[in-house]
Amino acid sequence: MDKKFLKGLVTGVISVLFLQGIVLVTANVLAGGIGVYSGANNCVLGSNAGKTLSKMNALKSYIDEYYMEEVGEEELAEGIYKGMLESLNDPYSCYYTEEEYNSLMEDSSGTYCGIGASVTQDFDTGVISIVTPFKGGAAADAGIQSGDVVTKVNGEDVTGMDLDDVVAMMKGKEGTTVEVEFYLSEKEEYKTFSLERKEIEVPTVAYEMEEENIGYIAVSAFDDPTDEQFISAVKDLEEQGMEGLIVDLRNNGGGMLTSVVNMLDYLLPKGSEIVSTKDKYGKGETYKATSEHFYNLPMVVLINENTASASEVFSGAIQDYELGTLVGTTSFGKGIVQSVIPLNDGTAVKLTTSYYYTPNGRNIHGTGIEPDVEVTLDAKDTTD
């Protein structure tokens, strides 16, 4: 779908619609984003603690006696922690080493040092693919394109690995290199690149005024600065005389709940419910709009199969309030919330803690959000 089509669609809408986580700040998290709890309950291994510890000691003795390589105590311990989280069979719950946790915190700040690309992971196959190579980054400079698959990092097969772990492997100090093997979808071949890590300020919001006073805002992720960037973009477009708005959330895998809540707060009438959460005890939070500002012009929100999590919070609220028209294909379907809990040794765990619900009470986990107008896009259209 090209911009001419989008403009035509919005113009048509205009003609018929005129209203339509133990030390940091407590917050919730969506895919790829972070939140931190101010405390955590003590836990034990349960009634089988003695049996479990006895077996772990036995395994350790076998490793010490028979395994052909030397293994450090810390490496074994980290493996035990990771294994405990993997036993949940939840792809979104995991254990972070201190290095991995620092990397995660860096991600949410909007800047990082790595190969310069955003990635996504197929829930069913575990395949990790490139969503957007950032201009000026090593991936873009090497010709890596959206849809190319990350197969190995430093010689290690990464298919099926936790996405955050793979991202941590590709990141590092500026000027260092990492070997990444890709399956290049267009050429249908595997190729390994030596990519130099660079400091990248990840662009999450881009906007411009199109013909016929149609504003266009593309949001690639919901990081810490995204809400301010988005609100600033809307204000600027409004001052330019915007008569309708396109919000592009295609290939946006989500991010921080606080960011999307603040963005919707600016768009929805004061007092409107934005999103609610509920944990296994039936407890949760309801977020409502508190801003005096609200958006009252026609809007189109572009979504596709990679629109997930915080992006679905945004899309779901817009659809429930009939504030705009959703165009594209059914979204990913991640209707759950993760929370990151820091531990006192600098490590952390990420756990799926609750479901979230759109203003109309919909939970879209596993089903996604269906667009109001279905349009199938190919890779070329996605980058137009």
C-alpha cells in the first residue's frame, strides 16, 4: 500500500467522520519494554527442597568428574537460574545476568550500542528476523533488509533462544565486532557478516505533513522517550493545520506500558479508560486519561501481523472508542504484561504477571486485533 492510497483512504474517512522488575521506579512492562518492582517476596524450593538440592549436588559432582571442559561455579549457577525460568514454558519469562539486565535497561532508554537493527521473534518457530535496520548502523551498511533472518551469532545457533539473550549477544562496546549469520530472504542464501557495533540513538517516532494536510506519524517502538516525541509530533502537525492523521504501527513489537498510556492520555477525552490489567489473583490496575487535551480529527492506524503488545494497547483503545479506523492485517496477539524484578546482586528476572484488557474489556492474547479495513501488505509496501 503506497502513500497515495493512504492519503485517499484518510481523505475518504475525513468525508464521513469528523469525530470519530529491587531498587528503581515501579512500573509495568509490555513486549520489549521494562518495568521494575520495588520489592519481592522471599521464596523457597518448596517441600522437595532437600531432594532438589541433593540432586543438584549430584549433577555437579558428575560434571566435575566427567565433563571434558572446566566449568566455573558462577557459570553453573547462572545456568540453574536460567533453567528455573525456562521451566515455566513461557517465552516471555526469563532470567537476566547482570550484563543482560544492564543491556535491557539500556534498550528502554532509546539508545544502545549494537548492530543497528530492531528484531522480532516468531512465537511458534522461534525464528528471529530483522524488522528495521537503522540508517547509519552496521546492519544497514552491510545491506541487511527487513525480513532477513538471524541464524547464528558468533557461531552459535540462536533459533529458539530467548530474544533478549540474542539481542544481548549482538550488543557490546562501541568499536567491537560481532559475527552474525543471516539468511538473506531476497537472495535465498546464508551469509556471515562481521559487524562493528556502534552507538545508535534508536529513532522511535518519525513524522511529516502529507498532501491535503494529512499528518503521518510512524512509531517503531514504545521506549522511554517515545511518548514525548509522539505528543510533540501531534502538536506540531496540529499547528500546521492537520486535518487527519495516519499513525503507522506496522512492525512495532511494543515496549513500555507507561509510554503508550501517556500517548493515549493525550488523545482520549479526560476520564476515558485507557487499559486495565488483571493478575492471577484478580487484582490489577486501571489506567485513565487525565489530560485536558483530546484528539477530535479523523485518524487511520496502520497495523500488521508484527504489531504487538503496547501497539495493540494503542490500537485497541482507538478501535474501542471509534476514534479512528484500523487498516492492515490482524495484529500479533500479545495481551499479556511482563514485569522485570531486579535482584540485589545486579541480576533480574522477567515474569509474565498479568493480562491486559482494552477499554471494552477485550483480551486479545493469541487472537490479535482485527482491522476495520483489511489490506495485505508485502515487504516493499511496508517500507514505502
